[in-house]
Amino acid sequence: MKHITILVVDDHTVVREGLHKMLDLEEDFEVVGEAKNGRQAVTLALDLKPDVILMDIAMPGLNGLESTRQILKAFPDTKIIILTAHNDDAYVNSATSAGAVGFLLKQTSAHNVCRAVREVQNGKTFFGNSIARRLSRLHQQSSERPGMIGKKQTLLTSREVEVLQLIAEGKANKETASDLGISIKTVEKHRGNLMEKLDIHDTASLTRYAISAGIIESSVQVTII
């Protein structure tokens, strides 16, 4: 029997371990790795090349949405299911825009998680009934009145989204440079590009934009200077 290889991504150890143990009970599943943040998820996905990734959204440093984009850019055949506690429309819309083929709330049953893994591996999409209805409504609204947030976000490079998340988390330029392994001057350049592309000119407004676009969750504690 060919196993479906799975990577589990969540910043909470108890969640990762619980999912790992649950998935191990299925004869056709093989959990090949665990990642505690989006940046580690990208690294492990490139190394392990799993069939399916269960991806949390709200993680520090690099969120699940941007790591989804980066992984699918390198391996477009990877199936990514968002498994999160957050079901705001912004998260649902951003997840599908990033290329996720499934979206489940963490309150869902183990049966649904396993079913979703098998469905997406077979080339289908998997969304809970309530999420599917909301997606239909969002797509209808988008076609009738395209939103500026979606348009603006498509203008940003992956690196700019990473910088934006760290800015919104309250990181200073020096900390951002250290986290990303780039120079402070490069961070300043990305910050300037972000403000120009988004037509936003202060840190508080960048943070509000990051929340509205689903780049960080509203409950993240940030320091606005």
C-alpha cells in the first residue's frame, strides 16, 4: 500500500503531537515531519516533499498563508489543507487565494481531517459546509465588487509579505533583518516599497492592513511606534 505522506505544521506542540498521533492510526497515512512555524514548514516541505500538508495560519515570523504560497511556488502539486481556529472571511479568502485546496476548523472531527487528506490527495477540494457557503458568497461578492485588499496584496512579493508580518508583530528593523538574514538597509527598502505599493505611510496603518488581509491575527500583541 502506498502511503499518503503528511507534514503537520502548527506552532503549538500539543496540537502537532495530537495530530501526529491521530494520523498515525490510519494505515494509509505516514507523517513524515512536523514544523513549528511557517519558515520551518517551507524548509521541510522542500526537503521531504510531502503529498499533503496540514497548515495552521497564525504563526509568528512567517504565517501559514505565505508559507503556503512559497511551498506551492516550488512544488505546485503539493496539497495544502488549512487547519485553523480562525474562520474569518479574510482568512478563508486568503487561504484559497494562496492555493490551499482545503480549509478546516480545529473544532472539526478526526474523521473529517482524515477524509480531507484523502480527498485532496485524489485531486478534490475539501471545505466544511459552512466554509463552502461562505466561499461561494465571497466569490460572488468579489465578482460583483472586486476588493482592494486582494488587489493590493497580489502586488507584494513574498519577501515583502514576510517583512510586513514582522513589522505588524512589532519587530524593529534590526530584529527583522536578523530574523530574515538580510541587512537593515534591505529591510528599510522593503518597508519603503510596502508603503508605496499599499499607499500606507505609517506603522499603525500597516499593522491594520496586515490584520485585514489575514497576514496576522487580530489577537497578536503588537507594539506600534
